[in-house]
Amino acid sequence: MFQALTDRQERILDLVIRTYIRTGIPIGSKMLVELYDLDVSSATVRNELAALGEMGYLGQLHTSAGRIPTESGYRYFVQKLLGEFSLPLHERQMIRHQFHQARLDLNQWMQLAAAILAHTSRGASFVTAPQRRINRFKHLQLISTQGRLVLMILVLTGGEVNQQMLTLAEPLPQGRLSAVAQRLNDLYNNAAYDEIVALGSHQDTLESEVTRLILDVVQRADSRAISDIYRDGLVNLLEDEGTRQAVRVLEERTLLADVISGAQTAGMRGVQVLIGGEGRWEELKDCTIILSRYGVVEQFSGTVAVIGPTRMMYGRNVAAVRYVAELMSSLVYEYYMDEIPAGETKENQGMTVCVGEFW
């Protein structure tokens, strides 16, 4: 994925990017030698800068200007040079205290998470509500209403209730409907979509029709777009001409859902860094998004993220996203713990956040 660099080239690239992030000034060879007391000549550094430019890691606004990082340069820096970074202890304690002061209210937690991330990153942030990653069957009722009409009431884990009418080929007594419902309750107990498909063979006509409706409901629930979105710090994006277009991503639910799903493929965990839209989203070409899932694996999960210019404090922002995601994971586990299958614990469920992974 990356062209190999010598140790000296890595050192110089690291210094260029860290200095540019801190100052916003294009970096020249003389500046590096003077700032960091390098044990090589300015001419040697100039040659290495030129080589890094040819490899696509550094760019120039014009031929006589100093160097600035490219998207490839930032990606190399994040994946190979950034290293571990944690928020200072007093900041972590303050953030934890703010969450503990909040009521046992999921909406308040998400608002607080968005506010903390926007303040910490000095950029914008968004937090999506936790959703059940895999919806499971919980309970079914079949109620005779009139003639051939039957009311089907289906409850999924998480409390979602779906009601719809079913028209039978011929009227059936309530006793027969209750027996079918009980058999399917026993058969599909806590089953996900694929499990229901596998279990739903060798059924009579009524059971097969009810199973088809159950699968439709579960599939719709699984494919539902992200629901509640909490945003903060949008004004910080408006202050930078390069990041103004990113406001559209945060304001348009469908576009934001596409970015999240595109960045977080199934099974991917940990903090992920999306630089310059990765060639897919024009609105993000001058931006970086740092995001992580939070919640309980394959149970309930949402997303926390910061968004800002590509010239951002990567170490600090990665650490902030990771820490807030870890706190939110613990809170969500406690909030939904009654709905986690018996015998499962936080440890064997596994928390969504995995420290130190970058994309």
C-alpha cells in the first residue's frame, strides 16, 4: 500500500507533518534543520524532501515553496508514525465525571458525547443512536379478528412491535392459531434472520406464510437507516473554506449514512481515520473524519466521530474518539443489559471498541 521509506525519510516526513499541523506553514529544509538540530545538512534534507515529494507523500503550492503533506502523507503518518496517544488524565477524569453526572438517559449521553468531542477536537462531531445490529425474534401472537382475517403481532428484541393483518385461505379457530404461534415461538426463540430461514423448512401452509411475514419484518428492521443523529460544532467547519462542504454531509441523513457504512465494514472495529473522502465523497476532499463504533458487538451499536480539516491534531482526536467510544460502550451495555441473552457478559460479548486500530 505504501512505498517503503528509509529511517531518515520517515523521520523527516514525521517532522514535516507534525510541524505543519502545529504551524500551518509550508516546511522547508532550512526550517527543519534549525528547529530540530538535525545532524545532516540542509542540502541532504532538501534531497529527502524532493524524494518524498516524488513518492507522493509531500506536495508544494508552487515550485519555490516549502512542503505540505498530501493525503497519502497523512495516511502514512496515521498508520505508521502517529504512535499511541492518550488524553491527559485530568481531561479523562473530567469527561468521565460529566457522563456520571448525566441522568440515565440515552439521548442525554449522545448530546454530551457530541459536545465533548466538538470541544476537544475544535471541529465538528456527530453521534448516532445505538441500533440493534442484528434484530432477533422475541414473541409472536396470532389473533383471530373476523372471518379469514388474523392479526399478527410480532415483537423483536429491543422492544420493536410490528402489527399486520394476514388473510387466510379459510377461517381457523383461535385455538389452532395459538398453537401455531406457540410452535413458532419455541422454534424461533431469539433467532436472527438467517437462523429463521434455516429453521423454517418442512412447515404447513399457515406456518410458512407467517414465517414469510416474520422474515419481511426482520429484514426491514435490519436494513433500516441510521435514526437519531446528534451533531455539534458545525460552526467550526464554516470557519474554514476547505471544510464548509462537509456541513452538507452532516446535514443530509442519507449521505451521512453512506459515509458511515462505507467507512465501517462489517466486523471492522476500533478507531478508523477517513482522510480526504478516500476518493469517494467530494464534500470531504479537504477533511478528515475520525470515527469509532460504540456499544456491544452484534447487539447494540452506534457511531461517535469528529470531523475537521486534514490538518488536525490526529493523536489527540484519535484518543478523544477512542475514550468517548469506550465510555459510551459501557453505558450502553448497562442501559440494555436486560436484553442481552442470558449467560452473556460484557467480557464474552466483547466491547465494540478496539484500541489502536486505524483504517
